[in-house]
Amino acid sequence: MVKGILKTSQARKICSPKVPLIAFFLILLIFYSSIAKLDTYAVASRHHLATDIGMKVLEEGGNAIDAAVAVAFALAVVNPSAGNLGGGGFMLIYLKEKNETISIDYRERAPLKSYEKMFQDDSGKVIKGLSLNSILASGVPGTVSGMFYAAEKYGTLDIKSLIKPSIELASKGFVLSDFQAKNLNKYKQKFLKNTEAKKTFTRPNGFLKGDILVQTNLAGTLERISKNGQKEFYSGDTANKISNFFQNNGGILSLEDLNKYKVRILKPVCGSYRLFKICSMAPPSSGGISLIQILNILERTELNKLDHNSKEYLKVLISAMDYAYRDRAKYLGDPDFYDVPQKLLLSKKYANEIYQSIQKNELPIKANVNLIEGEETTHFSIIDKWGNAVSNTYTLNTAYGSGIIPTGTGILMNNEMDDFSSKPGFPNVYGLIGSEANKIEPKKTPLSSMSPTIVFKNKKPFLITGSPGGSTIITSVLQEILNVIDFKMSLEESSEKSRIHYQHLPDILFHEQFDPTLIESIKKEKKLINRKLGEIHSILIKKNIVEAFSDKRRPDGKASAVYE
């Protein structure tokens, strides 16, 4: 048996197995992704060490779910800005043997003592920063529960073996890249307000490339979780450390909140786009519904007959995004607390009505709101040699969450309470507005844009994808799908294309690099802001070839595949 390994960080194409050996190695040096024949396994994630850990699990016989759990715990160490134990997220799983797709909602929940107006003053004005940077900003974390549920229900390996690499990374430390060193320095002020965060994530003269980041208390927490199971986090010593810290510092997150946390198993939101089936996350994520709603609208246009990223093409995308984000603000929230009109929003008939309105240039009325930017989430995609697949997105919300670490735990806590509507019509950190559907209520899950997605062709996984980036997640995933399906692009080609983002409010078109003439033309109709949009971590299975990809928009990512 011959086994080959391809490991890089951008997408590219290998043409033939008969390529001369020297040419083959040149390709490996030049490009940064991996492609392999089927009967393969692959991982794409934001950090090379996490990808390596996931690949080792697959190599040693674990399935995609085992690898996902190992990658998630690893990212909690090597990607502390978004990887986490103190946050939550969504996992989409495809089980080949059962031909079944399921999803796990391990998103954060509002504490029992939370209430609708907790971030408003007596006059009803939202208190700036309270939902982001205070002891009140954290929801009840779900990551540990989510990973244990996935491992115990669908995995094949002992979870202790999946956590072990992360314990070693935390205790021995890992080498910081130039990007990570600068990123930690950038958020120094956030860490200074918390004793343990300051000790762990700051240095008097700042971090430098090549420094070793050791997280001793996090290693201890991971060891206790490995030994005692998820009960350690929700009712054991770690739970007490977390709850005592919050109670002693004016917070509301309690031991009872941790004791009562439960994951939810949800039916994915699925729809069709041309000849493909699209499955993504159901509410409390807005990702699946908004993504499929936009695709339903765009399906009525032969996009491949338009020049990619031309003014005509972008106009169609902007209009569809406009309507979907309007509906997101109006209708979407936690389905346990609000009757989401999912059937309506996903219907082809409703999409056609919107399309007809767009054709008549009838667009939703706008209003002015303030925008604060932020975008820290992380995504990874995995496929194993049996054909099982995982698309997982999880987060702390903004970079390094609230910046608060409960003493002795090493766990950065989320600031997901900002994802609720602090006040109906008031924008969150991403400029997204919400309604009564997403108001704060005890035990409720905040609305999210996270969109772990699997695209199927002929009932088999075709594209496993997802993105970080706050409100830009949906539109980044959308454009990845359009590039691959409508324009037949490889993942490398898709990555090289500039993206846009439009979310109804504020009335601003965010864009990457476009031709100056095009920019001048669009500027006559829209306010523009140039910015980098969310990276993609994808796996594409096409014509018996598997391409694994980590986006070049952010360094440190890695895509790997092995073929036999």
C-alpha cells in the first residue's frame, strides 16, 4: 500500500499522479492546500497544530467525529481568540452508513438570572460595553458538553486520547507565529482587567514571533476534564471555580446554570440549489435559513451567464442579501422561545415573491444605525476514509471573548450575551439589529450567524464548508458555494476572488479589492467600506478528487489530506 501526505495552507490543483517527482515537490513548496484521491481523509482548520492533531486521529483509525473533538480541544489552546472551552457553537455531522445528517446545538445559554433589560440603564438606554466587556457578558458555555456528546454518541475512540494532545500543548506550550504574537499584543488592554488573563496573555514588552505560550491552569482544567468527564466542567471542581468567580465579582452565572446546561439535537435546515442539496444549521442559528433563502432567490438567475463580480452580478447578490438580513432581524430567534416562520422563509414561493420585488427595484426601507466591528469565530471541516463528515463552527464571540478568566481555570469566557437584542432595534457588535424574537430571557440561546454547511451532490457530500466572521459568515459561505457550483471554481480560485457583504442595516456595502472603475460605479449607489472578510475552511469532493483548503486571508491555517 502506498500512502501519500499533502499538507499546505492554500488551495491548488495537482494534475496527474504521473507528474515527475521533482515537479511534485515543487508543487508542494509553491501551493498551500491539499488534494487527494478518494478513500482519503482530510482536515482544514485555522491552526496548523490543530489540523495535525486531527489528521493523526484519522490516521490512527478514528472517525471524523473523533477528529473533530480532538481539533476542537486543540483550538482551545492554540487559537485562544476563538477556540474555546468557555464558549459554544454548532456541529453538523454526516453519517455515511446511515446516510443521515444531524446537528448539535452546543451554543451558550442565558443565565437563569438574566433579564430583558439587563444591559439598559433606568432611562432605557443601552449601556455601552456592558454586554461585551463586563462580568455580565457571558452566557453558560456549551463547548465541553457538545464535544462529549459528539464523542460518546458518534465517536469511536476514548475521549481521553482525544484531549491528551491539548493537555500537552497547554502544559508545554506552543510557538507563537508573528500573527498570533501581534494579535495578543493588540488585545492587551482587554487582558489587563483580569488577573489570570493578564498573567497568561500579556508580557511587559509584548509577545514576539517564536515566543512559547504556556497555559498551565488551562492544562490543569483539561486534565481534570479528561479524568472526570464533562461533569467536571458542569458540576465538579472546575464548575465551582467558574461559578465562585462570577458570584464573587458581581456576575450572575451560577453553579445551577452550569448544572442545568444541556445540548440540543436539531434537525438541520436543508434546501435545494440547482442540482445540489444544501444542509446547514437551524435556529437558533440564522445561518441555515438565511443562506438557503438567499440561494432560493438567486436560483432564479443564471448567474454563470454574468461576469463574476461584475456590477450586474453584485447587484443581484446585494439585493438578495438585503431581504434575507431584513428577515433575519425580524423573524429569527431561539425556537424554544419564539415561533420562527421557518417554512415560509425557506419556501421557493416566498423567494420568488422577493425575486419579483427585486426585479421591480422594490427594496426594503433603510434606517441609520451605528456599527461597531468585530469578528472572532473559528471553523473547521473534516472528512474521514469512511465518508463521514463534520462541519463545525464555534466561538467566544469577539476576540478572546470577554477577556475574563475565572481564577485557576485558564478558561477564557465568552461574551455571547451581546448576541441577544440588548434592546429591540439596537445593533450588536456586528451592527446586526434584532427584534422581540431575540430579546434576553433566562435559559434562552442567542441568535447566531454561524453556518456550518454540507453541500450534497447525488446524495454524497460535495462541499464541506464554513467560516468565521460574525455577521459576514453567511455571505462568505454563500459566495464559496456560488463560486464552486455556478462558476466551477476550485477552492484556490474561490479563495482568490474578492467577496462582498451586505446585511440590510447599516446600509453599507463591505467589500474586498475590486477594480477602481467598478468601485466608482457602485459608490454612486452605496456607501462602501473596504475590509477583509471571513476566511473559509473547506473540503471539496469533486470528480473523485478531494481538495482540502484553509483560506489565505488569515495565516496559521492548514489543510491536509492523506490518500491510499
